[in-house]
Amino acid sequence: MSRANLAPAPELVDTHTHLDDPRFEGRTEAVLARARAAGVHRVVTIGINLATSRRAVKLAGEYPLDVSAAVGIMPHDADTYQNVKKEIEELSKEPGVVAWGEIGLDYHRDRAPREVQRDVFLDQLKRSRAVGLPAIIHCREAHADLLECLEEVKDLPGLKGPPYGVLHCFSGDEREARRAIELGYLIGIGGVVTFQNARSFRELVRGLPLESLVLETDSPYLAPHPHRGKRNEPAYVRLVAERVAELHGTGLEEAARITTATARRLFRLGEPEDFGAAVVYPLGRNLYLNPTSHCTNDCTFCVRRHKLGLGGWRLWLDREPAAGDIIGAIGDPSPYNEIVFCGFGEPLLRPEVVVEVACWLSERGARVRVNTNGTAHLARGVSAASLLQGLRGLVNELAVSLNAADAEEYGKLCRPGEGDAAFPAVLDFIRAAVALGFEVTCSAVALPGLDLAPIEDLAAELGAGFRKRTHRPD
């Protein structure tokens, strides 16, 4: 993690995915956890028929802080529409439903008569507008007819202005894209933009206003390069964002900011009203504090790679709490053996917050521990000693996640954002902490095949204690 990346990962929205696909069965939380780690704060899972629309609504109910739903009937199933349209409309009113779709025209596969496709598409456009939902539109080799349908409904009431929907996985030409934009629709950009043979499509994306684009994966389909041909997933929308940013000559942060704001307008999503996760959470006799979801490492064994939380507590934050928010959530610290800065990120990336809260805790006689990777000073561009000075007299123990006895093993297991500089930085941090009089405990996760003895020896050589941590692969 470079010093330019002290802010949390850019917030992204995957506007089109199929989380109900059997390839995700039993893996939903892990998929969403990886998405969060990539900066994806919202996933819209899409219905294509009655059964998948029901499942989309169910997923939105199970993961309301991560997943929204869309319901509708794809052109492939247009022949079934008359039998299910009433239930689809009822589903469209369920909590968590933010769009009507996937609907549209498909003259490539032609699984239903074109006249039927068109009638069903128009009826769903009218119903979506009536219930105040934008449309998620599928179109293959039918853009002329599709644009005629959009013209036909352009004056219908029900939505207070554009965007009225999105042309998902856009495959038309620039003239068709610009006409859709004029009619109040957005253009959905997915993994195709990264394909090496998609030069003409990239030129189209380069020529369209960034404010008219939203990002998607269409997972589990159309995985972006370098994952092409494999199962796609929402985390990979970041690869799409990086390519779009490059095409528009801007940074990832700016492209993410603009496309996410556009997605929020499309789905009428407000900004998060709270933190989206526990700011403090008790486990056993300790109270844990969760000041950030940003981390200096991407450890192979970390629970946040496959879970949204721990011990029944959701920990992926939508926004970071101030010191006052944490203090207010703590209340009375006296019932707890320890107050531990831990959470789902590296707490010392926010040293000012740690110092303010630790000072308040110290005044109340609480024992305070900070769980750390020991590399926050490197990410912040300061020395370990200068970062630690502010914690003296406030923090009783520093628990440093060491996990390896050499740089090579550390790199493999902990995958630090600072690369080769990270392991020496951890050792510097431990030495500085010991020299400043902190109680320091190094820890390592008991991974299969990992010899802990050299790690314990290194901790002793550095003047620190050692603790073995249990490996929990699930």
C-alpha cells in the first residue's frame, strides 16, 4: 500500500451481478467480503425470470448493507411474462429492490418471437416507471428497436427525472450510446473493456462522458482480464474501474467517485446514515474497537478475506468513526479486562483517533491494547518511533502480527502493500516499541506447515513476547 493510499479503497458499486447463480452457492459471504476488500460497497443482484427475481429479493434481505435487488423478465422468457407479471410487480415493491430488470430485447438468440419481446419490454418499461424504478436493460443486435421503445416511453411519469435506467453490458455503437444518453439512460461498462481484442469498444468508452457510465461485472460471466474465462465476481469491478480511469485520463479515485455517484443517482441510493458496522464489539471479557477497515496488508489467512465480520458482529465499515463516535459507543469501560484496538483494519493508520480514545480510556483506568501489523508508520511516511511517541503512557500493550521469520515468507503470507520494505519496517517497529518501554507481544498464526519456532526466536531476539494464534480457515 503506497503512501498515496492512506484513504480507504475507492468506493465502487457493481451495478449488475447474478449472486444467485449456482456457482456462488455457499460462497456468498466470502464473495461479498472480497468485494468489500476491493472497495465495492454495493452490489446489485439481478433477476432474469420469476425464480431468480425471488432469489434476488431474498439475497437483498439477507445482506441489506451490501446487496440490492432488481426484478424482471429477460427477453429469453418473454413467453412466460403474462403468467408472472403480477408477482414480478409485487416483488418490485419489496424492501431492497432498486430497479426493474433485467429486461430488453435479444435478437441474437431469438428465444421468443420478436413481437412478443417488444410487447413485454414495453410493458415492463411502463410498469417500472409506474412504481418509480429505473430499468436495467439487456440488448443484443436490437438497438434500433430498443431505442424506438425508449422513445415511446420517454414522457411517462413515475421517476423524477433521469437516469431512467442503464443499458447493461452495452454492445451498440457510439451513435446508439449517445442517443440512449440523450433519452436519459446510462451505459453499463463491464469486463469487456479490459479484453485485449476490444480496441473499438475501448475507443467508444473513451469517447463517452464519464458521468454517463456505470460499472458492472455481470458475474459470474465475462470476467475481466487477467481472469477472462474464469468465474467472475463483484470484486473484479475494480479492474473495470481501473481500465475506465485509464481511458479517461484520470485516477482510479476520481473514476470511482464519479461512477459511484452516478450509480447512486440511478438506484436512488442515499449516502450511508451510519457506519454500516459495529464500531465497538465485545468478545469474551474484552471490548474491541473498530476504527477503520483500511489495512496495510492483505494476509492470506485473514478472516476479512471470507467473512463480513466476526463473532456475530459485522465489521466492514461504510465510513470511519471519529474518536467521539468510538468513545460514545464504549460507554463504561470498567466491566472489561481489556479494551483492544483491532477491528477489520490497521488501527495505527488513524493514530490521532487511537491517541484520543486511548487517553480517554487511560483516564478511566482501562487497560488498552493495540493489535497492529507494525507497518502503519511506513504507509504514513514517518518513523516508527515518532508514531509510537504519542501512545506512550496511554497504551499498555502492542500486539504485533509478525507471522514470519524472514522477508520472503512474510511477503507470501501477509502480502504487504509496501512490498519488500514491509518486513524490515515491522522489525523496526518492534525494536522502537521495546526501546520506548511498551509491553510488546509478537504473534503468528499457526498455519499448516508453518514452523513457529523461528518466529518465536526472532521475537525473543527483538525483546518481545510471543503468542501463537489459532488458524480458523472457515
